[in-house]
Amino acid sequence: MKRILSYLVVGIVVIAGLVNHFTTPDSPEGAVSAAPATAPANDGVAQGLSITPTAYFSRTETPLITDEQLADEDLHYIVHMLPSDPSVRNYAMLYDASLRMAYWVAYPLCDYYMKGSGKRTDDWGYDPDIDMQLQANLERGIDGYDRGHQLPSADRLTTKADNATTFYYTNITPQTGKGLNQSIWNNLEEKVRRWASHTDTLYVVTGAMPTDERHPTVTYARDNDGRRIAVPRYYYKALARKVKGRFQTIAFRLEQKAYDDPNGYMDCALSVSDLERLTGFTFFPSLDATTKERLDLSQWR
């Protein structure tokens, strides 16, 4: 954990052997008129790694991961495909076992994922792709907090089995209920789904950070077994979509607190580049710096 916290202060170090090629995004035209009725294409696999090719998948939504992070024993890069169709990507995450918290969860979003036979399952449980002992037991909830999703339940309604993957404990953090998870954060999630329904594919990274510039020390809650689980200092989202052949990006940062205005999430907007500087992560590495620095709120009203 000490190593990753230092990464977040100084930023991600890009070293030899990282991804050096990214293929085109899912839709070559980035059409805005109608979201696809089929799953988005799997848009490329990282090349040039010194590890097995399946260890790191380069997708438009996947943040940059260094070889050093992949080698960190506390960090786990997890990729989930849809149970209903294992050829279709579901989401990926960077999970810190020492904190029992994911730094980010990255996923594509379009009508394909939001409209189907599924519904909210509340099927809380352990992530099958990582040892149970490395996860928090959140079956009975978290004292003083909501069980806050990073990938929202409503973003995966293809089938019941697909929805159940959003209730893995690795996808959950202790989140303030009133004024945040049940209010402004929920409303931001709904807005993200509306944006997704009007474009081919919206690329989303949702994450949580255990420290910030004013609070360098991690605070903890307790899981159902009495073990420590990190309480995020703030949450964030980074979004990218292609409109008329050009990418648009926006990011949001919300503190772990109750907000007075349930619809004030646009006041929390910032550029993706600014979010990169805050978190130390590199988002949408296939996009150029100018695209990530640009913040035009009129495009996202």
C-alpha cells in the first residue's frame, strides 16, 4: 500500500514495456443519433508487454497501468466479462487488497448494457476472481455508511447474472448515504446514463481515493468481520465520448460528505487532465493531452 500511495503523490511513472499502441474506439464515426443494440467492440489489446498478453487489456476506457503496479503484491488488476456473454467486456478494476478498495473501475456504457431482461438483484457477494480473504465482508452493510457502488447496478441490466457482478464487494466502498450516495452521486449516475443513451458508447472510469492533499492519512471503517476497510476521501468520474469524429471529455470530483444541492454535480466538474493531476492516474491514454485538457460544460448540459 505504501508504494501505491507514493504513486498517487508523484503520479504514474511510465516505464519501458508499457502499452505503446491503442486501436481505434468502438465506433469509427462516433455517431450520436442512436446507441448500439449490440455490445461495443473489443477495441484492442495491449502490445509489447513483458507479461502474458491477457494480463492487461487496453480498451478506450482503461487507465494506464504500469508494469510496476502489476507487480505490486497488494494491487490486483481484475477484468470481468459479462456472464451472459463471455466475449463481451463488462468492467475492469485496479483493486488494493491492503485497503480492500478499488482505486478505479473502468467500463463502457451504452443501451446494450442498460436495457435487457435484468433488474437490480441485491446479490451481495465476494468477487470470484480474487481471494475472499482479500475482500471486505459487506453482507450486512457498513456501520455509518451506505454500500456505495463504483459501477452502478443500473448500468448493467442485460441479465440478472450480469447485474449481480455489480454487487461484488470489490466494487463497493463505504459511502456517505444522505446527501451523497442517495442524492447528488445518484443523480450524477443517472445523468451519465442519459449521456450514454445519446451516443454510440460512453467510456467511464469511476474511482475512489483514500487520501487527498488535505488528508494524507487513510481512515478506516470495519467490515462485518471486524477488518479494516478504507473510507475514500473523495470519489471521481472520468468520461469520454466521440461526437462527429472528435472526442469530448469531462470529469467530476465529489468529496465524502453530504451535499446540500442534490443536482449540483456540474459544480464539481473539472477537466480530465486536472483529475489526472489530482489522482496520479492516466485516464484514456489513447487520447491526446489537448482533448483531456479541454472542458466545455456546454457540451454536457
